Amino acid sequence: MREIKKSSKSDLPLVFLKWLVTVLSVVMILGFLFLVTILGIKISNFNTTPQSLSKPPNREILIPNGIIETIDIENETLTLIVKVSAGHLEIVVMDLKDAILLNQYSVKQKKSPYNE
């Protein structure tokens, strides 16, 4: 008569442990690849960020000493006329939106016989 082979109970935990090790190994490898991919994308995006302007706009606006004759604000542009001395005017034109100096003029007036 044949002997009936009984399955031992120790085989079931061994199969489960092999399955668990395989699943955890696959999860760890996929997680590592995901992490390396995300870091690679971040580093490549960091290196391709646009550089700032090579020459920053002139933010140093010097208003000359003197008596302010007129102040005009029109279309986000500020125009100052400053009387520096008798017959000498300084005109400063600034952009209020970007806070940059657009132009600066120096005007010297001469007396005319017609303006007396």
C-alpha cells in the first residue's frame, strides 16, 4: 500500500516568505528608480532656468538739487522739471510702472529781447 504523503506545515510559511521578499524587492527597486527619475528631472530643470538679465535696468534715479517747478504724471510716466539755477532747468522722465529712468535733460535758457 502506498503511503500518503502529508504536506508539512513548514512549507507554507516558506512560500509566503519567498513571495514577501520578492514583492518587497520589486517595490524597493521601483521606488529607487522613481526617486532617481524625479531627482534627475528636478536637476535638469534647475540647470535650464533662464538667466537673469545681463545688465539690470538703471534703478538709481538722482533728482537734482533745486526748486521743483512742475510735476506731471501721465500714462504711468513721471516728469519733473527742477530749476537748478537762474536759466538752468533739469528735466527728469521716469517710468512709474518699472521704476526706471527713461530720460534726463539739462536745459540752459538764454535771455531773449522778445521775452522781456
